[in-house]
Amino acid sequence: MVSAQSSNLGKTYSLLMIKSFLIWTFTLAVCLLVVGFPLVVLMATVGCLLSIVLQSVMPVSAVLLVAGGLIMFNVMAVVLAAGVLTLKGVHPSEVKWLSWLHGEADKMQTTVYAACPLTCEIK
């Protein structure tokens, strides 16, 4: 009985870790594409210049090498950051700025009507 419960808890914990890792991977990839768009443009510019420089050294595969390197750098950065956040135990539901991911609405300021200061505080 005890060993069945401990293996069940281990499976549950590993599934939660995998779920957290996948959510972090998705969130960081979306943030890289949306918020990091200027960074992506800068990397594309540097990649174009680098492929032009490397074209004289290895004419056949310079563009493929640079494009593959940039894509691999981005993928590895997202996966590494997601792994670090998962191993530190930070769950996406604990992060304040990820309320859009959970469908939680931000608490906005409530509407105050013109007559409210006169009538709302009457006791």
C-alpha cells in the first residue's frame, strides 16, 4: 500500500514537472516572438552580414550554417530557460505577469459614478 502511494506520488510529481516545463517553453517562445521582435530583427541582420562574410570562405553552406546556428541558439535559449525555471520550482501560475496565460482578468479600477461620493458612504 505504501509503495503504491509513493510511486503514484512520483508519477504525479513528474507529470507536474513535465507540464510546467511545457508551459514555460510555450510561454517563453511566445514572449520571444512577440516581445522580442526587435531582438529577432537584430539577429536576422547580424545573420545576413555574417553569411555574407562567410560566403567567401565556404560558398556552399554559409547561409545554411548561419540560419541553422541562429535557430538552434533561439531554441536552446528557450529550452534552457524553461528547464532552469522548472528545476527551480517556479510554476507559471505563481508569476504575476502571466495572468493572461491562465485566463485570469486583471483587477481594473472600479467605476465611480458622479453621484457616488454623495450617496455611497451614507450610513
